[in-house]
Amino acid sequence: MSLMKRFEDDGDELSEKAANAAWLDSPNERIRTLTAVFQECGERANVYHDPLFAARELVRQVSEAFRFERMEVHMERLVHGV
């Protein structure tokens, strides 16, 4: 597998974990899970030529996925009156 494909797969997988974290009820659970995802971003970034750039990009993708999913959570709660 090429590194580009691996990077794309890493971003997708980590973003999915972050999106799932957005649906957790407890803020403590969300931050604990998100922290673990950020740590995993750093660990996975070490296999790439420029680990700092890779880590920044993975964290950016993860952050965007989490923010987008939290907006979905808020919208769903507004619609359903929760």
C-alpha cells in the first residue's frame, strides 16, 4: 500500500473515531476519547516522511470531523426537543 493511500485511510479511520466520540453523552467521555484519537494521530504520523506535517493534517481532519458531528448532534437535539 502506498503511503498516500495509507495516509488517506488513517485520516478516514481516525475521523470516524472522532465522529463517534461526538455522540458520547458525557463531556468527560468525549474529551477522553478525543484525546486518545489525537494521541493516535501522533503515533500514526511517525511512519511518514514528515511526521510533524502528517500529525498536523491528521489532527486537522479529526477536529473537523468532530466539530461537524457535534453540530449534527445539536441539530438532532433541537429537532427532537432533547
